[in-house]
Amino acid sequence: MSSPYDAPKLPPQRKSGTTEGDNTGGIIPYKNPKALIAYYLGIFSGLPLVGLPFGVAAVILGILGLRDRNRNPVIKGSVHAGIGIGCGTIFTLLWGAVVVMMIFAALSGANRR
């Protein structure tokens, strides 16, 4: 019988050095930095002026992050890579269309003079 003054029993701890995953439960894929960077670049690709290059970089890094994830499923990061690819693609197309419209407007304005 245990005394009320005894320390509580803790569940057994995992041994360090296992290859099961990371300590964040896979929420932050720190073992897959390409996917993590793709995620942030994809989110920030919605900003004006930097959106087009950030979007292109997010798509490229997202694909590389997915490739790394498929080679080693322990490292996680497929959702971050997918969000990076999705946002990067959408904003690359959006900012690409804005650049094309700006060039078209500049050329049509120059022809009127």
C-alpha cells in the first residue's frame, strides 16, 4: 500500500535515440527543413513585391520536402510541404498575372502617345 506522501508513478519514458519521430509529435517537422521553409515561404508569398519569388521558392522546396518525406517517412512534413506547394502555386499564378497586366498596361499606354 502506498502512502499519500509517496511520489506519483510516472509512465515509462521513451529511450532517447529512437527513430520513431521527433519530440514535437510531428507538428513541427524540424527533421525536414525543406518542407518547413516551403510552408513559411508559401504563406509569405501572399505579400506584395516579394510574393512571386517566395512563391516559386515555396513550390520548389515543397517538392523537395515531399521527396525527402517519401524517402524517409520518419521525418514527417508532408502537410507543411503540401501547404507550401499549394500557397506557392496560387500566389505565383496571381503575382505572375499582376506582372503580365502591368507590362500590358505599360505597353498599351506607351502606344497611345
